[in-house]
Amino acid sequence: MEQRSPHMAPQLASHPARGELIASCAAIGALGGALFGWLFARPLPTWPYWTWEPVATFGVATAISATLLGWVLSRATTTPREAMMRGALSTMAAGAFNGALLVVYSQLFQTRDPLHFGTLGLLVVATLGGAVFAIPFVPAVVSVAISAARVQARRATIAGGSQRRRVVRAAVTSLALAAMFIPLNRLVPWFALLPVDVAVFALVVTVGLVLLDVNAARVLARATRGPDWVPAPRVPDGAAMLDFGIGDELWVRRVNDETYRAAAKVPLAQRGDAFMARAVVRDTLRGHAVAAALCVASLAVLAARR
């Protein structure tokens, strides 16, 4: 393939990974909140008697707050530096909201005491406490927000999909590292240990991301193999388009120095820079390898502590 990258890289428009950012924040909120609730779960002498209410309560409440947090960040995130600042401050705000939400839930459904003026002090304390307890979530949310802000490739393309998978990777890696520091309980069998389940979930998701990017690398290898490609002013009618996601150059396959338009054949066209897309996928796979190693290390630490 005779494609050559231009001497100066094209100016890339920013396309934040809004969906991936919201979903990743929701996952951090749900599983991270459940891990936090695990600290307050009350074990009983024999399995399966285990009080799961704190796990469910914190998981659901934190998932709601984190989903709103992801929505706010997806509307405001522009540059990685701004994403870092807004991610940290928004996480504290979401923690404050989460504390107030838990107080409202406790008053209405647990103590069955209607909200009144006397609960105002408790609400204020819970709001401030929620902001403080949100501090451990700041690194995870900031890493996800920065990964989303760095997405530059077009959506539904090879490089775009690879960059957006980095957002999900940041979320699951943060969860695996968090699970490593959660205490275990010897009375509970392995399959019911929530920290272990979270670490296994993170590893499975990371392996899935690796497979997706390996497939993307294979598509790129096939796309750059075979007859030469030549620049084209426009896409031929009815052409099968492969968009690399980075760059706006148009290419058509050349056979015998003419555009490929054989009868009963579909003309082939490409958009973008295959070399830059290949570099994106290669960097993503390196990051996946590091993330998988961290997930395995988390499981090893949990096994040693067991």
C-alpha cells in the first residue's frame, strides 16, 4: 500500500466519548459503592446468612449519583487538563449528593421517619460526609474523564473504537485496584467475596477489550495489504467505505493504473490515515496489557490475603 502520512498531522476535531464516559462512571459508582457497602455488611456465623443490604444500598445510590456525574462531565469535558479539574470537583459534588440521597432513603424506608426540620442537621452532616467519602473515587473518575477527553478519532471507526475502549479500560482497572484494598471475610466462600468478583469482572472485561482491538489490528492489516491505493477527490458511487477515523484523506484501490470499477464488483474506498490508526490501536493494546497485568495482580493479592 503506497499511502504516505502527510508531513504535518491533520488537525483532529475532538469527539468526546460521551456514552462510554457515562457508562464507565455508572459502573464505578455501582461497583465502587457496593465495595464501600461491603465494609459495613454484617457477617453471620454460617453461609449463606449474610446481610447484603449495605452493599445494595450503597451500590444503587452511588450508581445514581455517578451516572449523573458522567452526564455532567460528558457535557463539559474538553481538554485533559479541564477534565482532570472538573472530574475531581464533580466527584466531590456527586459524593455530597449521594450522602443526602442516602439520608433521604434511610429516613423514608428504614427508620420510616418522615423528613422534618430535625433531619436538616443530619442532612448537612451526611452531605459533607459524602463529599469526604467521595475522595477515594476521585482517581478513578479523573482517569476516565481524561481518557474520554483524549478521544479524537471519529465515532464508529477503527481508531475511534480503539480510543473509546480506553475509557472503559480506565474504569475497570480502577475497580480492580480498589478491590485489592477491601477486606475479606473468611466465613464467606470465594464466589461470594465481592472484591474477588469485582476483580474477576475487571479482568474479563479487559480480555474482551483486548480481543476487540486485536480484531481491529487484523482489519487494518487486511486493509493495507494488496494492490496500491491512490488519492481520490471523492468517494465512488456505491463504494464500500472503510473509515480509519483519523485524517480526512480519501483513497480508492487502483488496478492497472485505473480506479477499481470492474463490472459486478463493489468499488473499495478508504478514508483517513491507516498508519495513524495502526499507531492508535498499537498503543491501546499496550495499555490493555498493563491493565490485564494489574487485574491479575489484584487477584493475586486477594488470594494471598485469603
